[in-house]
Amino acid sequence: GYAFINLDSPSIVPRFWSTFDGYTNWALPSRKECFVSWCGPHQGYEAHVQRYRNSPVMHSMVPDEYKPMLFASGIRVAFPPPTKKPRVPRVRNYVHGHA
């Protein structure tokens, strides 16, 4: 999985980056390693909200656990509603073992 994290101040970026880039000390056993990078082409909270609020992933047929989530101080908050009706997402067919 992945996450977009919007830091409130540029001054905390170096510490956040050094703490989480390469992080592997997960509570549950995993070989996954955290990778930190700048996000492009979208950067910042508002840009990501605008990117996803009308996305097909916000369609009512998509289960909630697959939709973007917003958190404020560690508590989930409501994602802003779409400004237009989201399109039905395309369903992709994958052959087992080939993505």
C-alpha cells in the first residue's frame, strides 16, 4: 500500500524523511521497506483532495477500504464529497501471477 502524508511545516521534513525512508521495524513481520519521496505531479493536501474527490475510486460501488482516507491528528475525518458524479471504475482482468 501507500500513503500521502502532508506535513504541516517544511522544518519537519528532514527528520520525517530520515526516520521513515528505509523503515522496516514493523509491528507485524514483513519484508516491506518504506520508501519516502516527493509526490508529483500533485503536491500538498488540497491538490490530493482535488485529485481524488471526483475519481472513479470514490464511486459507491468501491468498498470503503479501497478509498482514500483523511486523518487529522490521527483521527479519520470525512473526505470532501465529489463535486460531480464519479464514473463507474473500470474493472481490469488479471491473469493469475501476471499483473
